[in-house]
Amino acid sequence: MPELPEVETTCRGIRPHVAGRMIRAVNVRCRQLRWPVPKQVDAMAGQRISGVSRRAKYILMDLDQGGTVIVHLGMSGSLRICGNEVALRPHDHVVLQLDGGNELRYHDPRRFGCWLFTDSNPSQHPLLAKLGPEPLSSEFDGASLSENCKKRTAAIKQVIMDAHTVVGVGNIYACEALFAAGIHPRRKASRVSRKRLDVLVDCIKEVLQRSINQGGTTLRDFLREDGQPGYFKQQLAVYDKEGESCMNCGNPVRRIVLGQRSTYFCPSCQR
């Protein structure tokens, strides 16, 4: 599944091509995504996209006549900018024809993403209203994480992956940040000291920012808006490296299942 750096990379990639552009036509080729694509998406034709932003893993496209389109990439979704002469592919489910001759195409083989519409403040939409702070914002710090960890018996990895605690820390980046902070993923959240939580916050920010700068993690189903894969996977320290030597101590990286997710860590370096 595309995680926050992949979504941020996509958002930054499409913004110069769609912000300020008029939508000439909308072609919803498959309406049955995670939720049915509403008719308000079809009604975008004739409106101008006034801005493109991201909240958690959602891409928000504001329209000049009011309203916001909320896009989630799901498990296998991607957004591409193509010339209108480029042939459509199977699973190109939503196509926005833009003035200037380009198209914004939403491609989603598994159809688990979504295109939704709200005419109210998108931050109050049910999908967004109860989300935690953005991980790269000043709102996410040691104090806020400590507050969320108090009296929590859940594993620290599960707490930092909880979108009510902080958004966008998916499985890959949780594993990487915990390794960088030297914290065992199964340690109870309430038993991680404030000092170590401060370090963990810094590691989460550093890992995510580094990934964004390098274009996102190369996942099986993720491609950037220009069709090329991201480049961060080659720098992963523990994720998907079961049995390989830890880059710090040389002992083998282990894999366990935690919260139904494969979790990679070094039992020697992480306590």
C-alpha cells in the first residue's frame, strides 16, 4: 500500500500539472471503487482545480466553485499525468481531461481506493475529522506521543501506526524508525521513557522526510506520477531483510507478526 511518502510524492508530482487547470471533461470508467464514485465527481467538468494538498494519505483537490475531491490510493492506486493521445489502460478508472491537452488518470487494479466529494471543510469529513497530527508538523512531538502512550499496554509499534496518534506512519516506516531509535517493536508503549519517545519522534520525522526527498519507497504496486519507481527502498535498514546482517551489529534481522503485520527488527540493537 502506498504510504505517506508515496502519497506526498504523488501530490507534489501532480500539483504543477493540475493546479490552476480547467477540467474539460470527467470520464468515470468504473464507479465501483472502495465506495461508489459519487455523481459530484462527474460534475467537476467546467471547474478549475484551485489547489492540491495532502492530509494523511488522502489527496485533496479544491475546486474554484467550491467543494473538494478526496482521493485515496488504496492498495494499488496511482495518479498519472498523460497526454490525451496516450492510450488508456485497463484499470484507468477515473480520467480528468484538463485544458492544455493533458489528463489526470487514476489507475487502481484492486479498486480499493476512493474518489469522494465534499462541499464542506474537508477537515470535518468523517474520514479526516478524527485523525491525529501530521508526523512532520510541530504538533507531533515527544509530549503528544507521550500523552498517547500513557496507560497503553499495546506495543509501541501499534501505537505509532494508529492514525489517532499520528497519521502516515505505516508499517515500513514504523519498522525503520523503531530501529533507528533502538526500541523493540513489541515493547509496551507505556514502558517507553519520555526521553526515548523524544528520540523516536525525531527518527520518525527523519525517516519520512528522507523518503519523501528520495521519491517514496519502491513498493510492488507504486509508481510515481512520471511512471518511475521511488528510490528509498535501497536504503531501508531492516524492513523486508529477515535473516540479513544488521547494519549496526551484524546479527541477523528477525521478522515477527505484530498486529497482523510483518515486523522487522534487530533483537540485539532494539530493546
